[in-house]
Amino acid sequence: MLRLEGLSCGYGLFHAVSELELEVPGGTITGLIGPNGAGKSSTLMCVAGHVDLQAGRILFDEHDIGGLPAPERVRRGIAVAPEGRRLFKDLSVEDNLRVGGLIHKASLFKADRDYVLSLFPRLGERLGSIAATLSGGEQQMLSVGRALMARPKLIMIDELSLGLMPKMVDLCYEALLRLKQDGMTILLVEQNTDRVLSVADHVCVLESGRTVWSGNAADARNDPELAAAYLGLR
Ligand SMILES: Nc1ncnc2c1ncn2[C@@H]1O[C@H](COP(=O)(O)OP(=O)(O)O)[C@@H](O)[C@H]1O
Ligand SMILES: [Mg+2]
């Protein structure tokens, strides 16, 4: 569904990511992992159209979308739950969801909201609450839910579990698996390597903007050198 060919992206003359090759097949979970500053967020934001593409191609559904403005990419089916969540903090939970669905007819809102609430029942109890008053875990759920309101084909989630209580991480990962069952394609950035490897079909390990490993998640789990060097696994 998504293919990055020789992608370099960054800020001005600085390459945050160089010559990245990445394939995200439809209906799968692909994990993008690596240490701080590796270029994970830059990659997601370049696909979304918010960070400059410096070289290479971004193919989505076989179309080269690298030159399209960000809103057009949303309309084509790419949504992002960004690092730090970037919620509309002064708006209610329901209105945050409404904003996520603004590209669609208002008549779709209720059904789409109810789907999000079926994934994240806790949000249903907080519909009228101002987003700023939610716990970290609830805010993460809302960020993912808002992205889903755009009815994407591909959802990119940046640091799903960062800073969350273990119980909340469990709930978020349950929702992720349910999304996959429902046919969603997911590109997941995480520092929590154990978690990614437990759900991902494929993983790509970035370091200093370059791929150091990519392949099946099962192979990643069984590669002792990789595990020791990059995954923090014992
Ligand atoms: N807005 C920005 N302007 C300049 N450099 C940036 C900006 N955002 C990130 N970078 C740099 O790009 C590199 C990759 O960062 P990032 O994509 O955020 O990594 P990760 O998400 O893997 O932690 C880092 O060297 C970081 O300092
Ligand atoms: Mg990041």
C-alpha cells in the first residue's frame, strides 16, 4: 500500500533520513523502530506531507504522492496520530473527533464516532470532557481516534505507548490488533521494542537516518545480534 523508494527527508539542507526503502503491505502492521533522533518521526511526517522530501519517491496505492499537499494526502487515505498527540486541548473529546472527520459528510459522523468508541470505550465515558483534562492514555486514544475519523486506509501512529501506564498500553495495543482485524494498514513508530515485535508483521530499524535492519518481525526476534545491538532485548 505504501512504498518508500530511496526516501531522503529533512530540514533545509539537513538529511534526517537518507535513502530509506520501506514497504508497508496492505492489512499489516509495520513497525519503525530505533533510538531517539533516528528519523522515525521525520519519516512519518514526510509521508504525511509535513516534512520536506529531499530525494526519492513516496508511492501510495501505486501513485506517487510526494508532491501532493498534506490535506490531499489525507483525502487519499493517509492519517497520522503524531508524536505528542497534538490534540485540540480546549475542545471536548467529541469535538476533537468531529475535527478528525471534517473531510467527510456530517451524516457519517455518528457511525464513525461509534466505531472509534467501540475501539476505545473509555472515550465514550469522556465524550463531553475537555481534552486537556484526559489522562495521558485517554489522550493517546483520542489522538488515534481522531486520525481514524478521516477514514484512512493507512494510519501512522508515532510513539503509541510513550509515557503511558502499562494498563493503558495494553488497551491501546488491543485496539491496534482489532484495527488490523478490521483490515486497517498500520505504520507504527515505537521505542517500546518488545511491544512492537509482539504485534508487527514487519519491522524496519533506523539509526541515524539509515536502515540498519528490515524484515519479518519473527526474524527480528530471533536474530541475537540485532536483538543485542538495537532492540534492547536480552
Ligand atoms: N524541526 C526540526 N528541525 C531541524 N531538525 C530536526 C527537526 N525535527 C527533528 N530534527 C532532527 O532530525 C533528526 C531525526 O529526528 P526525528 O525524526 O524526530 O527522530 P526520532 O523520531 O526517531 O526520534 C534528529 O537529528 C533531529 O534533531
Ligand atoms: Mg520521534
